[in-house]
Amino acid sequence: MASAPQQASLPLFYNALEPLSSGAHAAFKLRQLDRAPFLVNQHAIPVTVDEFVHVQRSMPIVFTAGDDAVPIALMGLNEGVNVFIDDEGKLDDASVYVPAYVRRYPFMLARLTPDAQELSLCFDPTADVIGAFDEGDALFDDGKPAPIVQNILQFNEMFEEAGARTQNFMREVREMGLLMEGEISIQPEGAPQPFVYRGFQMVNEEKLNELRGDQLRKIQKNGMLPLLHAHLFSLQLMPQLFDRQNRAGKVPLPQLQS
């Protein structure tokens, strides 16, 4: 049995990681649930550039603060608030796009040791969807990975590839100096003053419009331009997110923590 991957810190949602093994997990099954309790208090989810066009129809896309910014989809304007998930973790609108980061859980690819060259398929053993259950889809058949495992592996490989494209995108954005400190002001009807949200980054539209011809041609050719526009268009959903949070009785606070 392979040892658990050695990681200084675990990604969002994951409480532990264990490599999937036909020996140790021969009897394991995967249950299909219609809810995700781990999402209840999560207001920001990492997304890849492959998802921007889909995400921007449902929720705002912003970038985390700091030099190593990553794109995130906002499911709430305040930490601990998710306006798309009920208290049991069930999606309240089937038309809302669910980020791939959520859909891959409890699986992910990870290095078992810091110097390992290859990534191994691992899972969070604390997740309630995987285990030696009586019901569910078997992960192994006669000691060999079942088709569902092959599908899971393929999905996670695609996610890693999208992650690499996202890193390249973010490097280009930083090198072009397109990011700025974000600020969104929302003035609800009857409120004495606007709610102002900060603590994130966004694309500076003025700088984008002032790019030199060679820079503009470059981002048109490499596909960055529509991604930048998807991000900017998605910001128009901020007031709708505010309204959803307000209607849910989760009174917005004037400070976004991402």
C-alpha cells in the first residue's frame, strides 16, 4: 500500500489524502449524492480559465489578493455565506454552473512524495461518498479499476491540464500589469449608504483598452481576450449576488474577504 501524499497543507475541502489502491480499497464504492455539505459555508471557489465562459453566466469571477492571484467564482459576498446552496448542501437552482473544483471532490491527483515525478489518484477518506458501502458504484472489479475510476482519472487529468493553462494565463496577466485592487459599490434601495466590497483583484479595464497593438494582437491570438471579457462581464452579477444574499436573510457586510 502506498503511503499518503506528503503535503504541508491540504487544498480547500480536503481534510486528508490517501492514494486509491486496489489492495486497500478493493471493496470501496462511490455513492452518488444530491448534496454537498462541504459547500455550505464556502463563498469562493477556485475556477480554471476553461470554465470562465460557463461561470460568468451564474456568478462573478474575481482574483484573489496578492502576487500569486488565482481566479475564483463568488458564491457569496461574505466569508461563510453561499447563496446557491441550502443548509443541507443542496443546490437551489439546477441551472447554476458547478465549478470543476467542486465536482472533482473527493478525488484529486497528488504526488505521493515531494520528489515524485508522477501524480497519483488520491481521495479524501473523510468524505461520506466513498467507502465500503453496500450501495454505490464499485471502484474495482477483480482487482482492476472499474470504468468509473477511469472516468474519474480522466476528469482529474483534464482538471490538472486546465490548471496549467490557468497558471499561464495568470502569468501573462501579471506581466501585462492588468490586475488592480478591486472595489464594488452596491447601493440598495432605501439604504443610507452603499455597501462597498474590497479584498480582491480585478482586471483594470482602462489598461486593457490601452494595450499596444502588438499586445492586443497577442491576447487575441492566444485566446486571452475573451477570457478577460468574461471576467469583466461577470462583475455585473455582483448586485444579483447581493440581492440573493439579502433575500436569504444573510445580511451582507461591506467587506469581501477572498
